[in-house]
Amino acid sequence: VLLFLLFVAFGCTEKSKTVFSQEDIHIVPQPNDLKLNQGAFEFTPDTKFVVDGKYAEVVNFLREKFNRSANWELEVVTAAPANNFVELVVDTSLKEEAYVLEVSREKVTIKAKGYSGFLYGLETVRQLLPVSIESNTLVDAVDWVIPNVDVSDAPRFKWRGFMMDVSRHFFGKDYIMATIDQLALLKMNTLHLHLVDDQGWRIEIKKYPKLTQVGGFRVDQEEKPWNARPTPELGTKATLGGFYTQEDIKEIVAYASSKGVNVVPEIEMPAHVMSAIAAYPELSCFQHQIMVPSGGVWPITEIYCPGKESTFAFLENVLLEVMELFPSQYIHIGGDEATKTNWKVCADCKKRVRDEGLANVEELQSYFIKRMERFVSSKGRTLIGWDEILEGGLAPGATVMSWRGVKGGLEASEAGHDVVMSPTSHCYFDYYQGDQNLEPLAWGGNLPLSKVYKFDPVVEEMTPEQAKHVLGGQANLWTEYVPTEAQAQYMTYPRLAALAEAVWSEKEDKEWLDFSRRVSSLFERYNVLGINYAKSVYQVSM
Ligand code: TNX
């Protein structure tokens, strides 16, 4: 009898777990405020989503998860029943992307200003649920219970980005969609697609079909990195050739938007464009007929010719189609690593230097970018580029992505420009994450999980005024040495989780040991999702 009473007192006779401790909570990124209360909310086949028509779509991802894992069709209604519901309440006093989540025995309430706040509230609910919620097939004997909590949460930065290089190796639409899902889970909101590089042009442009017909495919399908060594095969090879049709892009952009993710297109210029020149040699200074290279080419001397008006007409036409497809405020024009060898001996370039009153051919770089910036801003968009766009003076409305360390970010923010911080030191996911003898071939460098976790887009040298210009941070996955989807996942996860926390959570809420505990739970989720993450959480000391 005594035992029975004890059982009742501690709720052990109830079917579901209702007693939770802090250890059971493992949300990534760490919310700003989380208070654990007694009791729990249990999802049942009768749980309703109470949503105003305007936001009905936002709950669908969670309904789909319940549909697959529990085989329930949870209903969406507009009026709240007596209990057992998840309600979305518009609260215009909250900041953009912020949410408040209140879980009690009777109901779950999510307050937000709009779509993305609701989405993030629901993503937190998802992370409070057992990881079986991620299962694509029916799971038995799971109690779909979440602890009673009060959460108040908002991002530290508004640019929480991830760049995927789809040029060096092509990753198909489905992989991009799956990546968007993972970004949303971690409350990341920006996917930067590096659509153009020497090794492949990956976006259909109707006016210039050869860009993808020729530039989208390598003649020599064998890949030859210049420091090649055998690398273990991980899953199926991503193809070296391929491109997104405009229909694909529309699908990607629409899907991303439903996941709160803005897709920033990058159309490289003036260098890293051998794929375009292979298709249209007239874009270069000397019409050299070149091939789309398979491996890396260094230095890159076949670049666009800034001496010819036709080069700019071409780029404006390309960008018009790009802007039609991508609603993104930011249009990335690359701008990095242009070697000006050809410009120095090109008559058209020299004439341009004279006509524009420039000091030398080097200054054509900033002439080029400034001209493109005028075009982009005339269409109401904002130009963003790698930090080389600072050279020779930055275009007035340009935003800088600082990759060669933080120098570019410091300089641009000092001049009053917005910046996105993406230094190689903390954000380059093509670097090794563990012992280089054991890891698959990578670009070089060392970037263990613990170092990504230390990333802070605001650096010490910045004044408060400069810090205001920091839009946020971004991780980049360059794919010269990433030939398969499984390897792309390996390089991306869990480092993306560390980066997500660095750009979402408040600095004082970050704690490495607690993060590594929560990442272990994320691994269980990734196991169910079938994601090939690196188990590098154990590489703490590197
Ligand atoms: C530099 S980062 C590049 C890329 C390479 C990367 C490899 C940047 C703007 N340019 O073209 O893929 O290094 O880490």
C-alpha cells in the first residue's frame, strides 16, 4: 500500500513521463530564458492547433512529423477548445523573429509578431519532444510529452547564415531542401548559395543558355585536386555536372521561405568565372577558348573584362533574371581573388583606366564593383561581396562579408557599412575538424567544434558603433574536397549547431560543457534523421 501511494504521489502510475529535470532539456541554440515548471503537456490524437488563417502554414511541418511518426492527423482550428491545444497568438510588442512559449498541462501557447517567431516557437516544441518525432515511419510506445516551460527567446543577430558551394561539386535540389530543414531546426535564417565558380555555373539563365549547357558541365569528369591524396569514399558521389533550372530555384526559394530561410544568390565576378568564359569566351579580355576546369586553378587569370561594355550588359542581364527569382534584399556578387594579369595587357582595360581617370589597372576592381553596386541598388536591392570589394574604396551602399579574418569587417564597419562576419578562423567548414590523419581529405586548417563554438561576430576591437553594423555571422562550406552528400553532412554537422548558437544565443548564455551535453542529444535526433554528422564533440582539446 505504501509503495502504491508513493507511486501515485510521484506520478509513476501515469502512462507518460511528467517529471522532467533540466537535464532532459537540450535545445540548440540555447534560448535566452527558459524556466522549467512542474508538470507536462501530452500530445494526443485530439490535440488541436489553434491558428489564425494567415499563419496556418507554419504548423504544417510539425503536423507532418506527427503524421509520420504517430500516424495522427492533428487538426487545425480557429477557435480554442477547452484544453489540449497548441495556440499561436500574435503579439506585436515582440521583436522580429522573437517568440514566447508557455507550456502548461492544458495547452501550449506561442506568442510572436509573425511567421518566423511562430516557426521558432514550434521548432523549440519540436526539440522538447522525444527525438522519435523525427521518424519517417510509425514508432510505437512513445509518449509525446513535453515539459511545462516558460521560454522567452530572440536571436542575437539577424543574419544567421550558411553558405553552400554548389559549384565545385553540384548538390541537387533535394539536398538543398534537406539542408534548409536543418537550418530551420537550428533557427538559422540565411542560405547563401555560391552558384558560380570556375568549376561550374549552376543556375539556368534563359538569355544565356550556354552558361549551364557548357558552363554547368566539366569536360574532364575526373576530379584532380592539386594536392590530391586518396580519400575514403563516403556514400554516393555528388555529380560534377549539373545545374538548377529556374523552376528548381523557384521551388527552393518557396520552400526556404516556408522555413523562415532567405536564400541569398551569389553570382561571382570578376574572377572565379571560368565556367562562364568557357561558355562565352568574349566575356574575357582575349577570347581564349578555355574549358571548365575540374580541379582548382591558381592563380585565376581568365576573368571578366572590365574594358568592354558588353561585359556589363551581360552581367546586368544575368542579375535581372537572378533578381526575378530571388526576393532576397541582398545580392552577392562575389568579388574575391581576382588576379589582374590580363587586365594589365588588355587595350580595352587600359582605355577604361584612362577614360575613368583611374590611377592604374588594379583600380578596375573597385570600378567594376561600384558599377555593379549602382545597378543592384537601382533595383532596390543591396549588394554584398567578399572583403576584396573594399580594395580601392567601397561602393556606397555595399555590405561586406569578411572572410580573410576580421580585418574587412573592422574596416567596413568603421566606414559605416554593414558587415557579415565569416572569418576562416571560425567559419570555414571545409577545414579539418579532428586529427588530420584520420579525417577525410579537406582543404586544410583546423576548425574543431569547440572553436566554432567560440565564434563571436562582434570582435573586441570594435566600438559599440561598429558593432551595430554587424548583421551577424555565417559558416561557409566550400566543396573542392567535398565530393558526396554524406561528406557534406559530415563537414556541416554538428559544427552548424555550434555556429547557430554563436549567432542566436546571448554571449553570457553560452557554455561549452552544457553545449556538448545538448549536442549529444542532437546526435540522437540526427541518428533518427539519418544525418551523417561528425562525432567531433569529443575533440574538445584541439
Ligand atoms: C577561398 S573564401 C575562396 C574560395 C575557396 C576557399 C577555400 C573565398 C571568398 N574564396 O574560392 O573555396 O578559399 O577555403
